[in-house]
Amino acid sequence: MPTAITRTLLALAGILLCALALWRYVEMCRFQAAENRRLELAVRATLPATPKPDALPVPAPAHKETGSLVGRIQIPRLKLSAIVLEGSDDQTLRLGVGRVPETAEPGSAGNVVLAAHRDTLFRPLRGIRPGDDISITTPKGTFRYTVDWTEVVNPENIEPLKSTPQPSLTLVTCYPFHYIGPAPQRFIVRARQASQPESEAKVQPPPPVLANASTAKPRTPLRATRVSYSPRPKLVKVVGQSPKRHLSATRLRLAQPLRKHGTKRRDLPPKRRQFLWHRSPNS
């Protein structure tokens, strides 16, 4: 009897834990969708131009409210897209990616440190590799980064979290990815901010080369050609002859025009002389 009760209690506990995990996952998805819509509205309200990294100032990290919207991180090759929030506490990391306080903001000089759980939003980081593109979209613009290296360190090692002279991005999550329980190590991804690619710059077409008036060849003026044609000749049928001779004698005749104007055979062009060759004696 106690064994049956124990199994029933364990089954109920398992069901409750699965329901709690499902509820947290649904809550996170709904929060991500709402913050994505909020970010899109904020981006449309600002200028569409993306600021250049070289022209950005170096502002001091300002204090922001924990859980406030920072932006959205995207890794196209890994199909990763998540909302970035301010702070790195448990409540913030349960809903999105957290920006570690006292670190640089996206697009500014320094090291931007983002953290998330390995079993939720940063699960695709297990397949990241050097050369992958990372973009962070904020209301101020979109900033692009390129992955330089990855490393596994102990939790006591805070060297990757320190500030850098150049704009860079550091992603932090627990390691190993398939470890059950609190992971003993940390997985670090370091990326540098990429400059504006040359392909995005508008290429101006070369100006047209104008020919010199002295060396240019004069154009030949067009001449109107008058087309003259004669009226359609009449078809004359010879009556009173055999069928075979009738077929050979039925030709286009110009007998009436020639007799009327008194034109002789030698005055006709070669093309019209053939009609006189088949003229019947009675025509």
C-alpha cells in the first residue's frame, strides 16, 4: 500500500513540474512576442538611419530600470532571435536575455555582456562558430558583430567580462549544455563590432563621356524616298482556244494601256516586255 501511494505522489509531482515548466515557457513566448511588437514601434518612431560605429561617442553606462527593454539579438545562421532586457537576475533571465549591469550599451565603445539560460534562449549557442554574424537591434539603430572566438571558463574567471578598448560583444551561458542541474562551467562567445560593409554603400555610376564637337562625325541626314508603282494590271482571258492553249495564253496583259498610249516594245523596261510576248493577235 505505501508503495502505491508513493508512486501516485511522484506521478502527481511530475505532472505538476511539467505543467509549471510549460506555463513558464508559454509566459516567456508571450512576453517575447509583446516586447517584439513594442520594439518595432520604437524603431519606427526613431530615425531609420543606422549610426556609424566610428562616429559614436563613448557615453558612461547609465542606470536603467531592471527588466526594461534594451533591444533584440539575432543570429541568422542559428535562427536565434530573442529580446534583450536590462539586468541579469532570475526574473529577467526567465523572460529574456539579460544585459549585465555596468557594461557597455550596444553600439558604444566597450564590452556588451549578455547572459541567458542554456536550456531556453541560448540553447542554439552550442552550434556557434567563428565568423557567424550577430545583430542587435535597439531603438537607436542596428549594430552588427562578428564572432571571433569561443571559450569555456570557470565561474570564478571574470576576465571575459571586463571592458575592452574596441566595441565588442560577449555572450555568457552555462556549460555543458546537456548537463542536468547547476552547470559547473561557463560558455563564452566573443564578437567584435563590424564596420559598414562596402556592399551597402551606394555605387555612383560614372558620368557619361561627351564627344568633342570637332572630332565627332557628322550625321547623315535622312532622305525621303518616293515610291512609285503602276496600277494593277488586268487579267485578259482568250476565248475560242483549246484548254491547253488557253492556259498558256491566259496571262497578265497590258494591251489596252499600251495601245492607248502608243508605247512600243523597245521603249518598255525588260520586266514589262514579257507581257507583249504573249499578246494575242486579236488584242
